[in-house]
Amino acid sequence: MSTAPGNQDIWLSPDQLFDGQNLLTDTAVHLVNGKCAGLSSADQLPTDATVKKISGLITPGFFDIQINGGGGVLYNTTPTPEGLAAIADAHRQFGTTALLPTVITDAPQVLEEAVEAMKDAYGAHGIKGIHIEGPHISVERKGTHEASWVRPLNKRSLELVRDLRDRDIPVLVTVAPEGVAKGDVARLVEMGAVVSIGHTDAGAAQIKPVLEEGANLFTHLFNGMSQMVNREPGAVGTGINSTAYCSLIVDGHHVADDMLRLAMRARPVKDHMIIISDAMPTVGGPDNFDLYGHQVYLEDGKLINKAGSLAGAHVTMFESVARMINTLECPAEEVLRMGLSNPAALMGLTQSVANLETADVEDLLLIAPDYSSFTFLSQMI
């Protein structure tokens, strides 16, 4: 077709179509003037319809709720609207069209600046809100976070979250039960924030009251948390047994594949697993960056800090989804939900993020049948 995506009326009939919830066959999508205008069974299209058959899968782009950086930019060190735009644009080229930029544990002023930047950047470049991961975490399970900046949840952090929520900006906050007082999580939830449990050394007895207050996610299950042992489920076992969501880094470095399979089989509720990238500036950028004044290097697909430990991830959402389908042999529909509709449901953004029928054509992907590659649909029509 020579018609520009913004001035068209066409039905596309792919091999498969993911509408944000279900993987469909024999279904066509109607595109009118750069917007999706509905779906139809491929054998019930209007007689005068312009129809183009396409090989592959049409889906909305992915929603990543944990992106620390990209394109050579780290949110913590460039907490500006321009920095956020650069991060979002770096990930967009790899199929992530919606994201929560993530600010990690740092000096109080960094969090202040990150929140101010989000106020200006929200709504542009696919930025759907903010993930505040720390500083209210456990030093014992801090991971690559800087221990000197770890601190209990305080009045100022609550004020910053309230300010964002008063502007209807979605907020995800990762805390450790050790880093909050009784009632703190309930206060955050009352504001409309989504609270996650992560970077914690707490056991089940300390975690369950936080769940009862409304925490509804475990941040990067298995990583940065107390582990399962025979007489103590730890954060890992408590998360798996709960009805909360659990996010996962599935790059093949952070969690063994067998543990991923085990966790997915063991969940008591469906569609409560979420793929995240936990990506750092090396995605779409150079192979090293500065974190807390020290260099982190990309080495054999892993990001290594000064202590020789993992420091975030060098992976994209598309790579993660493809790996879950091709290497772990998980059902494609389930995995696509993990990369799009499950995080959207967690954040209350299903209609705006994970609904093909209201999507912009510019945010749609065409994925190869074997999940080896993708292109933006707008480049194909």
C-alpha cells in the first residue's frame, strides 16, 4: 500500500492477532486514519473492504513496568524530561511502546528531581507513570542499590507520591516490609499507588501483613529477596503462594529456567505473572555506564558491577517474550499477557495500554511467526 498510515482505510488479515487478552486466528483488524477501528472475523468482512493478508502476529507493543535506563541514559543520573524521553525512545525501537521509568535508591534530591521530571514527561513517548524502587528497602537484600541511601519510608516520600497521584500519574512503589511502618502501605494504596514487595530479607510472617494492607506485586521474584527453605517460605515462596502479581527477569542470567517454570506452574491464580526487563542504559546505548560513581560493564550478556555482581539487566521485552516462547516453550498467549495485559491490569491501564481496538497504528508490532524478529506495523502498510 502506498497510502500513508495516517490517511487510510484498510483491513489487515494476519496469521494471528493478539487483541490485548487473547491470541486470535482468522481475524482481521480495521485501520482507519492511523487508528484501530475494530476487529472482524476474516470471512465476514465488508464486500468493498480493502484487505491485505500479512504473515505473522499483530499485537500492541509491550508494557515494561521496570526500566532503569536506555540509550546511554540512567534515570537516576539524568532525572529530566529529556532523559526520560531518551530512555523511552531507546526502548521503543525494541518493541516497548509503554513503560514505567524506574528510579532506584539514591540521595533524597535525586528522588525529588525524578518526580519533578515525571510531572513534565508523563503521557509523552509512551511514559505511563513512574516506578520508585527504593530507597525504602533492606540493606541485606539491596542488590546493586547503594546501602548508604537506604532509609525507612518517611513523610516526604509519602508527600511525593501524593503529589503524583493528585495529578493522576500512575505510581508503582517497591518497598521492603522492613522499610515501612504499620499502616504505611495502606496509606500508599489509599492514595492510589500500587505497592510492591522487593529487596527484602523478611520472612512470611513479616510479609503477610503488608499484603493485607494492599501490596499487590513482588518485584523481580527470586532476585533481591529471601529465598524458600524447608521451614520458611521467605519472600519467594510467599509471593508464589499469594494472589499478588509477581514480576520476573527472564534473561537467562537472573533466574534459572527451571525456577521460572516452577513458579509459573505453582501460582494459585492465572495471569498474575509479569515480564520486566530491569533494563539499564546499555539497551540501545554503549556497553558501560556509571552507577553511584562506579562503572558497570556489559560482559557476556550480563551487567557486572564493581563487586562482580549483577547490576540490572541488558535485555529487551521482545527478547524476553521470544525467549519464554521459544526456549521455555511457554504458551504464546500466556507470555503475551505477561508482557502486556498483566502489567496493564496491575496498573489499572488495560484500556489505554492493552486494548488493540483503541490502539494507535504506530504502537502496533508485526512479529515473525517464529518470534525471531519484529517490525512496526506502520512500516508494512
